[in-house]
Amino acid sequence: MTWISTSILKKAREQLGLSPIAVEESSKKLGKFYTPIQAEQLCKWEEGSSEPNLEDLETLAELYVCPVGHFFLQEIPKENLSLSFRGLSSEKQQKLSPSSRQTLRRFFTLAEWTTHLIASIGVEWSVKIQPSNRSVSDTELDTLVQRERNHFGFSSEIRKQWHNSNQAFLWWRKNIEKQGVFCFQMKLEPGDIRGASTWFEDYPFILVNHQDVEAAAGRIFTLLHEYGHLLTSNEGLACDFRGLKTGENPEPFANKFAARMLLNYDEFSQRLKEIGKYQFNKTWADQILDEVRYPLFVSRDVVLIMLEDMNLAPIGLYQEKRAQWEKFKIWGRGGGGSRPTKKELKLREIGYSLGRVLTMSRNERNLPLDDLSYVLDMKVEKVPEFLDWTHKELQG
């Protein structure tokens, strides 16, 4: 009889769509602090003919994004965050890449842990948005966009203050997080999904791909797209994907919301006239889309959605183009600048909202460092240093 649950060991791998070979390859990329796993040995563990040691289980826990203790249970605990993907077809759910599944599972873990942390240290966390839980008509969309634009204080004058898309993304992220939203930035495969959002116990969470095909400009679109989902529903996990049929899919609303938040009709018309492109075209070359978007700090998504909305492009062109772009390699990081430090990358991943909650917990003696180490994915001895640095960074 083995000391672990072989069925849980196998189920945890299968939930992420990982093959034993994929586990072996991924384990080799984790670094010197984790023991590499051999596919042949993993199969023996799952069959019960051999047993892993604790170091092996720590590696598997890292890959499967779960506590080591999961492997000793009779069944995997039911997740509080259900895999209810609004906007993602049931067929696509089964084909998500292992890396995207791992990121979504980490997104769940961070959301659940953040909520637990807020309750355990007694933080009064104010959320300034409420979901309407109903569909929004085009007329209501205009009213909603104007309300949110005014709420953020966004205008063409704010846009003129930006020098690159990274600055634009940072402005939007900070202002959205000021609404009490937790924004995480992690790796997703662009061909799967570009972002996700969910409400968990009255707290809103957004996940944005940190390597979007359009770098910072694409992340801005995804950020506002997911914010739109939070405003209109608090059920399940919303993913940015065009997989459902018209009438069943919340994506068109979120797309229009994001585009109109970033550009109004007058601004867009003026830009088209400036470059002599205010006209209907059956197709729009990427080069022309880029000429339109660059001074406006928006993505190609926004330009095509607006073109369709204004009857300057045929309906369906955006989806067609989107499918083409997802096959491309990453275009670049956007905006240039110096290479960020490890601390800066970690704060970028967890966001300013969670960063503030963590700094509030620095003096809590009942909060084990190993818990923070697990959630932050860093060595225990590095946690206090990171919390002190984050506190100073957020005070600046």
C-alpha cells in the first residue's frame, strides 16, 4: 500500500491536460530547487508500483499548482471557484493548453487565498463596482461607457500625457485597481485565451496575459474587456474567447465596451480623416490598422471593432483577423525601457491591490511565512524583504 493516493496523483495531472512526457519536460525547466521528474517513473507512481519521495511531490505540486497535501487525500477537494467559462465553448475548454490551465489554476488559488487573507487580518477592503447581472443593450452601453469614463476621469487630455503603451496600461490598471479590483498579470497562451475575470465572495478579480500578441496595447484592451464582464455578471469565470454562438456569447458586449472606453466615435473619425482612410473597405491591412492605432495607444482589436461598429468594415472581419493574429509570434514587449527586477516582476504579477493587502499583513504573527512563500512562489527567506520593498514602492 502506497503512502499517497495514486488516483489523486493521476487526476491532478489529467486535470491540467498534461501527459507524463509533458510533466518530465516541464519539471526540467523549474530550476535547481526542484527535482526533475521522469515520465516512466511518474507512470509507476500513478500505478502504485513505486512511490515518490517528498522532493518529488514538491515538484509535482509546483507543476499541478496545488498543495503537497492534495496527494494524500482520497479525493481532490471541490474548488470554490467553478470552471464555468462564460464565453468559452465546451469543446475549447477541453483543449486549453497545460500552461493556460496552470495559470488559471494559479488565478483561482490567488483569488481564494486573497479573500481568505482579507478575512483573517480584518482588512476593510472597499469594492466600488457592482455587477448588474443582466445583458446591456446598445443604448445602455453608451450610458455605461460614459459613466465609467467620467468615473475614471479619462479623456483625450489624459491620453496626451502618455508617451508609450506601457504608461497607458499602467494608468488603466492602477485606476481599475482603485475600484477595489484585484488585477493579476500572468502567462497565458494567446491562442487559448487572452484574459479572465471572476467575482469571488464579493471581491472582483481580473487576469491579463503578460505576453499579449500586441504587448501593452493588447493588455489594455483585455483589461477593459474583463472589467466589462465584472460590471455585468458575477457568475462563473469569464474568459476572453470567441467560442460561443452569437446570442449566447458575452464577448461581443465586452469587446464593444472596451473599444468605446478607449475611443469615442469623434476621436476615431478624426484619426481616420487625418490619414485619409474614412471610408468603407472590405478588408483592412494590418499596416493601416497600425497607422490608425499608434498615436491613440490602442490595439488592432479596438480599431477593427470600431470600424465594424461604424459600418466601415464588414461584420466578421474582426473575428477573421483575430484568428490570424493568434497564430503569430509575440510582436514585442512594447514601450521599451529597462529590464524589470524580480521584485518588480512579482508586483506586476500580483498587482497593486494584493500588494497593499500583503503590506497590511506584514506584522500579523498568525500569518505563516510558508503560506506567503507558497502563494508568492518565492523562497521563505525572501518574503519579508519583498513585503518591505512592496510597502515602500506603494508609498511612493
